[in-house]
Amino acid sequence: MNPFTNHTGLVVPLDRANVDTDQIIPKQFLKRIERTGFGKFLFFDWRYLADGKANADFILNQPRYRGASILVAGKNFGCGSSREHAPWALAEYGIRAVIAPSFADIFANNCFKNGMLPVTLPESTVGEIMQRTQENEGYKLTLDLNNQTIVDEIGLSVNFQVSAFQRYCLLEGLDDIGLTLRHEDSIKAYEATRKN
Amino acid sequence: MTLFEKLWQAHIVREAQNEPTLLYIDLHLIHEVTSPQAFDGLREAGRRVRRPDLTFGTADHNVPTTDRSLPIADAIAAKQIETLRNNCAEFGIQLFDINSPEQGIVHVIGPELGLTQPGMTIVCGDSHTSTHGAFGALAFGIGTSEVEHVLATQCLPQNKARTMKVQTSGRLPEGVTAKDLALAIIGKIGTDGATGYVIEYAGDAVRGLTMEGRMTLCNMSIEAGARAGMVAADETTFAYMQGRRFAPKGEAWDAALKYWKTLRSDDDAVFDKVVEIDASSLEPFVTWGTNPGMVVPVSSCVPDPSDAKTLADRQAAERALEYMALSPRTNIQDIAIDRAFIGSCTNARIEDLRAAARVVKGYHINSSVSALVVPGSYDVKKEAEREGLDRIFSEAGFEWREPGCSMCLGMNPDILEPGERCASTSNRNFEGRQGRGGRTHLVSPMMAAAAAIKGHFTDVRNWEFK
């Protein structure tokens, strides 16, 4: 898994709450058996009109946000289905981190498994970042996972919380399964207590 | 201790400070959509499935609900289903494949087969895995990387959730179902009201539910953001379990029963949060918006966004009304529908079909409506046919289909056309969920049946049964 240590990138503001994983990656794209190829389908029904043309009104399509790698969104981001295709699509599109006042559990967990950082910040701080993004063309943030800080170039400096273990795994790019298999003895010991 | 705490403690493989706890998984259910990449990962890392005997698969999301003797027209879907078949064969996993008599929606067949049992930890790459919590199990959805993790290790690292008790008082009135109770709870606490919590449903109304009713209730837990939902096991649970194909038998049954009887929260158990619901005051519910929390009783009307408490809520409501093509303060019972869908892991079991058939009997669907009934499994389908429910539905103009997830998420050809409005017994009304531009209203099976007949939503409590 790709480690995440720090990242500086263009910010794109998705000013909506309860963005669900059906929006992030609609169901017709879940038929793929590969882990790749989802980036071009990210937010498909919002990015494209019914006739297939790009929806100029959608934030990701606006020229000033091309190349954005940090998504800022409203509360409960990633709610709904457990589809890991959602962070796959975001990551392949180029998003390295998502900042929101809250995340749905399964989605946040899936992000960590894919080297993506979900950052939870108070609603007021998220609002502040959204505003700065909208008011300053080319607005960037620098996320430092080691120090758990976020700064911009115009005076913003905030700390964020993240579980120590998830932070460690993300910094080191550790393989979860490999970590668990290190405890083979414990697994065997548990299995010995079972009837089957 | 709470039931959750008891289940948690019983499955600890390893605990360490500042690390998630490693839990053992008793039952791993897989389906065609979230498993292909997991098996690829196993192959790439040269790993085997640790416990193929605790792993069971079915094809449900992508399968057509029409004639299954024909090859699947969608080549990509066909490939995905074939991939599951090949992976299960390669790794020695039992698969209830598309034409097997046990096939059906994964959260319908698990309990039917007696695979789902009290006291278990159960996972599946699907968020509605919470369904199995109805048996007093710790059951939750996982992503594909975690599916791979469980395949390889039969364990899962988990951060402990907080506990929420939903305490019901009174009994559900006639015509008000487990689905309505679930919608009422989500309406009350919101789509993120239980994020970070495991819900235990308690109280008379819950005790009074059948196993299928409890499954509907637990199924919808994820729509409130919960990690899992559960109902403590009791005589209703044990009666359901007895004799099921994979349920313990003989001495093993006696031993299991003894253990299962301990699986309830202690009387002095403390929950992190308690939410109270007076079940006796509930009505049938209907969603009006684009998430399950945007829901109101059938006797009321579409809310006015300007009544919203915050600007964000107001904007969300405005956007939802625009997508759903609804005006503020429209009476729910004045909303006409184009389609009706009775199906999904939420409401496609035999009792759901019986309830809907009771409403439908003697009537015909409205000329402006087309309607589908998709039984949750072949077992449900066969039983329904034995009881003549299929004839009741067909004579009324419903299409009677083969089992699968179908129009809940429209991965197969059962989808809404843009702008079509559907009364659906499924679990999500997100934008485009049932088809791009499709407008979903979540309701109970009785309410979907009644709406199909009237051509608009109606209060099924006043229904004239024939």
C-alpha cells in the first residue's frame, strides 16, 4: 500500500452533506473485476449529463479545480454502501485526502486501506476551508500526517485527530494482512478453543 | 455487560494497547461484486483461504430476475458471476450459484440455511450485513480489502464501537411494520445518528417482531450510520433456528441453546446512548427525499425546506425536492407512482410477500403503474408459490420474478427510467440508486402493494381487504 506522510495539493470544495457512495461510484461500474479503472467514473452522474456531455456546473469539472487532490465536503461523507470502489475511484482520480466534519464508518475505514487520508475537522473549520477555497483561486493545503497538522499559505493552521494505529500504518504503508498474520499463534490459540 | 460486549469479548483473538482488537470471524458470506479483487489479492500474495469451511457464497447483485436458463446478456455481469464461480472452485468455498435451489440474496439465504446463528461474528462485503444481527449476532459490512483480510486470516482488526440502545415501548399498531419502525428511527436520529455505534433494539415492540421483522429492522441499521444492529436471542429465535440445514443438531443443539440463552444484555448493562421510541404512536412511513432520513408519516406531507433548522439542511431539502420533483407541503397520499418494487434484503421474505399479497388480493394494479415482485431466495419463491401468492400477484398485474437484489440497486436490467417514481420496499432512496434520475420512495411491502393498486401512496391502515 502506498504510504501517506505529507501532501500539498489543490483543494476542491464539494459543498454537500451526506454524499453517498452511490454518487461517488454508481452501481453499473461495480461490475468490474479489476481494482483499477474506476477513476474515470468518479461522481459519474454528477460529472456527466444524461447525454454524456460534461456537466459544466459540477465542481470537479470547473477548470480552476482541475488537478485537485484534496476534496473538502460536508458531514457524513461516504455514507451508504460499503463499496470500496468509492475510495478506489477517488484515489485513481487523484484525490489523496478528503476533509469533512464527519465520515461514514465503512468508507473511512476503506480509505485507510488504500493509502487515502480521511480527515475529520469541526464543521466551522471545514466551513472556513470551503470559503478560503472558493475565494482564492489555486488554493492549496499541506497535510502533515506525522505532525497531524494542516496549513495553507495564508495563515490557516489546524491540528487533526487520527487513531494512532491507523496513522502508523498509513505513514509506513503497512500491509494489514501481513500484520495480522504476525499473530498466527494467537489465531491458532483461539481456534483451539472453538468447537469447529 | 451489554450483548455487544459479550459478543466482543467472546471473539477476541488478540488485544493490544493503541491497536484495534483482532476479532475472529465465525461466518464469512461473499457475493460476486465485492469479492473478485479480494481473491486476486490472495493469489498475488500467494495466500490461501484460511477457513473455506466458514465461507459461503452466492450470486445476487448482478443476476437477472428473468429467465435464467438463458445466458446473461450483460457480458460484464456474466464475467463477474463466472469469476465468483471460478474463485469458489479454486479456493474450495461452497457457492449457492445462480441456478442452485439455495440461491438468493445473501442476507436472506444466510438465515434461511441456518448459517446465521446467535453469538456469531458475521461479515460480508455488503453494508446490509447488519441484517444478521437479528439473531443476536455481531454482523457488519466490510470493504473488499477487509474481505481479503478475512479470507486470508479469518480475523479482522476492529476498533470497538460505542453502544446505543433503541428502547421501544408499546406495540406496533395494525398496518405498521418493522420497516416503518426502522424508518421512524432513522427519521428521528438521522442518517448519521448512529455512526460509531452498535445498536441494540429492545422493548416490547421488538420482542413482538417475528425473526423476519427483526431482520428488516436490523437490516436498516446501516441507514442510520450504525456499525451494526442487533436483537437479543429469545424463544422466537430458537424456534426459527431449530432444524435449519446448518443449525446444530442433537447434543450440539442442546449445547448451543444453553449458550444462546446467555446472549442478552444484563439488566444493569449501561449503554453509551439510549433512544426511545413509542411504537404504539407510529404510522406507516414514506420517504420523500434522497436519503432514508428524509421520511415522514403517510398521513402528513412533504416538508417545506424553509422550515429547516439550518441553512445546510434547507439546501439539502431543496435539492432533494428538485431531484424528486416534489413541491413542499404536498400530501404524501397525493403523490402518484409509476413503478412498485417489492423485493430486496430488507423486505423480500415470505412474511413480506404474504403481507403484500393480503393487500393485493382481489385488486389489480393501477393502469399507470408497472410492478415487480422479486422473492428474496428460491426458498421464498417456492414457498410463495405453494401458498398461491404468485397467482395473487400475477392476477393483479405484478411481474413475478426470480430471486436477486434486482431493483434495490439496479445493477441488473431491473432499473427505473429517468423521472420514474417508485414505491420500493428496499433500503436506499439516494439519487440514481434505482437508475439514473429515478425517484425512490421507501415503504413497507403493504404500503408498496397498496400504492401499486391505487396509483398513489395511501394509508394502508384504512385498506379494504378483500
